[in-house]
Amino acid sequence: MSFKYFHVLPAFLLFNIIFAQTEINYSEDSIAPYTLPNLLLLNNRKRVKKIRHWEKRKRPEILKAFENQVYGKIPEIKLNPSFTEIVEESDSALDNTTIRKQVQLVFEKHKRKLTINILLYLPKGIQSPPVFVGYNFYGNQTTTSDENVILSESWVPNKADFGIMENRATENSRGVRSHRWPIKKIINKGFGIATVYCGEIDPDRNNFEDGIHPFFYNDNQNRPNNDEWGTISAWAWGMSRVLDYLKQHKGLGNSEFISFGHSRLGKTSLWAGALDERFALIIANNSGCGGAAIFRRKIGETAAIINGKFPHWFSVNFKKYNNAEHLLPVDQHMLIALIAPRPVYISSAAEDIWADPRGEYLSGYYASPVYELYGKKGLAKPELPQLNSPIHNDIGYHIRQGKHDVTEYDWVQFMKFANKHLKN
Ligand code: GTR
């Protein structure tokens, strides 16, 4: 319909035309036919048949499209911490099984200061353990009942039931998310774990004058340009700075590092893993829209919904694709393919229909041809596997029963998958 007729339409009809497409769809039957951008077709219509062509031509093309059109470009200028300080450490944590370290990375520029607090647990007596690296939502103290963990002093979204009021964490917030972080069990299996509160890198709100972004602005700039980084890219940048630190940590010389994240932080985990090839294995739990779920299916959360609710997560350019997913130069199978040939694990929850479990699975399925180029095994069939029947190929997947969350079942699978695919 042409816009010239709009003035003669009754208001209710106008409303329907504009907003009808943002209605939430949960039914597989009402997915409109869509075509995914071809993973292995070059711009000159030639097919990628060799790893060399993938790595030299197609992969950079896809990466650039994600940077410019989806998450936004991270500045190329390297910013190192001006100093690093171990603020607390113990070699007898968690009933004497664990080394605990709390480390600050302090970044300074333009009279600004940003501090990243890493909470690191390492199993005692194990050389170069594999280490899970992942953000938490409300402060390091929420991940454990360990009373020695320093309370976050940063801005935190209010959550009264979590002991977080007036945007400040209180003692009551200790351990409120510990069910998502079975730290003792992870340590007992020989893994280390490093976690950071994501809001220290960029508070989760639509404000670009706080967090890491202003460190990179030109004079007179007060928000990123259209193709520049949103909050998810900022968080991905932070994952790499944590990795810089861990890489040079005594005793972790030969460790392999696992990028892990749930939900918005699962989106971040995939993007951080795509950008930073030092992550040996990537896990995205219930990552949904902007994570593993295929945008073009438009099941549950869509581009328009996520951009409306969280306008700061993606680049400004990404807003062009509200109700116009078919115009996207990429889709999320390409994000998974950027991780190849490294192992990647996608996990869904049956009741988490907002995140489109089948869409999360299909991105792994459609990324599989790139894994196959490397002689690796992806997901063989387009059908979603049965509940609680994990697949642990080089692309791994499970859908468990239950809600949007991280459960012990999920962790058991993550650790099995890591044990199967990592060297150490
Ligand atoms: C929801 C959002 C999802 C997911 C989730 C979370 O509100 O719509 O994309 O990221 O939050 O992070 O828990």
C-alpha cells in the first residue's frame, strides 16, 4: 500500500497496518516462508569449497556484516588496563579445595576510570585447568554464598527481591543467583571459573555516557555512530579483556578458555567467541533473539521487539531490520559458523518459547556445512532432538525441560561437552 492513502484510513486500520507485524507469534505453522542468506556463496556467486576460501573471503565478509549491521563495530584502538591489582586471594577457599582470587583491571583515559572486578576460582593442584569465562547479571556476590566475595559497588538494575535497591547491591544480594553457578561442582570436575558483573563494562541501560563507550569517543561525540558498538559489543570487548588477563596468569599458560553466557549474556558469549578466536569453546544458554535463534523465523522475540525494549544492545543500523528481517545480510547460523571449527554448544529450555528453541537449534544445523569443511561434525538433522537428549558433536545442543534459566543439568552437559572436545 502506498503512503499517500494513509490520511483517508480510519485510525484503527492505520494502527493495525503499522503494528500488526509486531504481534507475537509462537506457532511453527504461521512462519512465513523465508530464505536464509547462503553461508557458502561468495558475492561473485562462486561457491566456497575450501577452508582457505572460507577463511580468506566468506568469513571476513560475514564478520563485517555482523559488525556494521547487527552488534556494531568495536573500536580498533587497543586499550590496556593502566594497572591490575589483586585485591583479595586465598588458597583455602570453598572448604580448602579452591584458590580464590579477586582481581581489578583498571582502565583510565580522558580522566575517566573503569574498573572490572574479576572473581576467579581455580581448582587446587591442577596445572592449566580449562576455565569458564562468563558474566553475571547483578554482581559477583550474587553467584555464590562465599562471604569473602566483594560486594559490587557499581550501578545495578533495581531488583528488590535480590536485595538491590536504588541501583546499589546490598548484603542481601549474596548468593541470590548461586543456583546458576554450581561453583564447587565445577571446581571438583577440574575446571576453573572466572566471572565479572557485566554492568561494570557497560551498565545495562540506554545510556551511552557511562561504561566503556565514552573512552573511545572523538571530541563532541556522546554516543556511538550508527555502525558502532552497542552494549552487547561492549560486553564482548570486556570478555576479551578478561581473557587478556587470564592468558598471562601464572599456572594458566596452557589453559583453554570457554566463553559462557546465559540469555543476553549468551548472545554476548557467541559474539565474543566469534570475534576472539582465543576462546577455545563457546557456550550460549537460552540465548534467543540476537543469540542463536534465527531472526527470519520471527518466533517469540523479534528484531522489532528487542530493539524497542533494549535499544542500546545493538547498533543503530540494526533498527533498520525491525519487521524487515528479510533484508538482513546475515542470520544467526552465520554467527555460529564464524566460530568454526571451534566447538560450540547451544542450549534451550522447552518452556523458554520467547527464545525460540527450534530457531536456536536450527542456527547450529544451518551452520554445519562450515564445520564439515573442516572435517568436523555439526547437527545432522533439521528436526529438534527429544527433550533431555543432548548431542555432543562439534556443534552441541540440548533442549531440557523447564524454564529460562541455567540449571545443574545444563552445567553437567557443558562440562561433558568441554571434556570431550578440549585438549586438557
Ligand atoms: C529478556 C529479553 C531476552 C533475554 C532475556 C535475558 O527480557 O527479551 O532477549 O536476553 O531478557 O537476558 O534474561
